[in-house]
Amino acid sequence: MAHGDDGKDGYFPESIAADYDRSAARMFTPEALDPTLDLLAELAGKGPALEFGIGTGRVALPLRARGVDVHGIDLSRAMVARLRAKPGGEQVPVEIGDFATTRVDGGDGAGGFTLAYLVFNTIGNLLTQDAQVDCFRNAAAHLAPGGTFVVELEVPALRLLPYGQEAVPFQVSDTRWAFDRYDVATQAMSSNYFTVDPGTGQGSCWTIPFRYAWPSELDLMARIAGLRLRERWDGWTREPFTSDSRQHVSVWEKAG
Ligand SMILES: C[S@@+](CC[C@H](N)C(=O)[O-])C[C@H]1O[C@@H](n2cnc3c(N)ncnc32)[C@H](O)[C@@H]1O
């Protein structure tokens, strides 16, 4: 189970949840979200869908607005409280728990979902290989035959690291500096943010740990769980996945 600074809400306590939608605003734009919704709605078909790490409902709420019966699992009560406060948020069935192990009922038992999905690099919040394998097993256990599990994840940026260097900066502005830090021996990494409030000049830090994994390792986890790769794209707009891809959207299928 993932644990964070307050031990209750994982890595997304109230201090992070309160600012989540604003700090991730780019991910809420139609350009970012519409292709995600198009693919997930297509894969869900008529069946219920399950979002692992549903958060404040960035994906779940607009997907429900498209007619998909989305359920969710999340560790953070603070994030789910934000979801609940939005129009339609009270109606979303959400279980508080670890998505590597928590089972929910999709109306036809736990195995009745046509789609399970885990976006925005969140599978990396499981910090061991065992926990990531459990997550694939848990997704498979929720799926009906022919159902799919979709993961959106960055490709580890190790090609940016010369020997001896462990940090990769990814955001530099007047008020925010952010970098990823890699330990290639253990596949541990962390994303680190230092932000200054321009009004008060006060600084704040946030570090969130991940375990990075290559697409091929995920494919093996999927096979262990009884799933087979159906598609892998560079992103939600379904461009081909290539050796230069920085991220992937992968779709594994449960045998029919
Ligand atoms: C980056 S946010 C993404 C939220 C939402 N899926 C989105 O795309 O905006 C990650 C979410 O996953 C949740 N989370 C992380 N690890 C988890 C775990 N092991 N079990 C359940 N929820 C987890 C966090 O509490 C947080 O709400």
C-alpha cells in the first residue's frame, strides 16, 4: 500500500488535493481530455468501467457524462471529497482503498467490468514489482471476458541520463522548479516540485515516489494476470508507439 506524509491519504493529502485541479489544469483541457474519453468510451461499450485512482474525477465525471457507468477506487479521502463536491460527484460509486487489492462490485459481481483503467502515471505510485503485479491481477479479476485494462504511463527517461547523473528537470518557470530523480539500480524514482507563491514569496516542496517500469515489464505482469497486449500507442490520439515515444497508452485484454 502506498503511504504518504500524513499516512492516511497516501501521497494525495488535503494539502495536495486542494490544489490538484488547478495545478493539473492542462490535463483538464478538451485537447488533453477528449481523446482520452473517446478511447475509454469506445472500450467500455455498454459495460461498467472502473477507474483505479479516480482522484477528483478529472476523467470519471466527463466519461459518465458520455453515458459510461464509471466506478472508482482511491486511497485518498481528500481527493474523493473533491470529486464528491462536483456536480454528479455524489452519484459515482467509489471505494476507499488500495487499487492493487481492493475489490468492488460492478453490478454483476467484481468480474463484470468491460473496462478498467489507470491513467496519469499512477501505476508507478505502487513502489514494488509485487504491488504492480497485484494491480494487474486486480484489474483482471474485475474484468468480464473480452474486457480491457488501459494504462497511461511515461517511458522511463533514462536516455536523458548520462552516467553519474540522477536528475532530469521537467519544469522550470519563475515560480516552479521540478525534476525527476532516478535510481537505476532499484527502479525507484521520485518527482520533486519546489513552488514559490508569488504573492507571499513562501516556498513549498512536494515529493512523490514512483517505481518506474518498461512497457515490456508491464506486458509480463499482464501475462501473469491472464491478460494479453492488444494495442500500444504513443498517446491517446493513437499515434504509433516508437523508440522515441516518451509515454504510452497500452491496452491489455482478458481472454474471451
Ligand atoms: C495523479 S492522481 C490521478 C487522478 C485521476 N486519475 C486523474 O487522472 O486526474 C493519482 C490518484 O491515484 C490515487 N492513488 C495513488 N496510489 C494509489 C493506490 N495504491 N490505491 C488507490 N489510489 C491510489 C491518489 O490518491 C490520487 O487520487
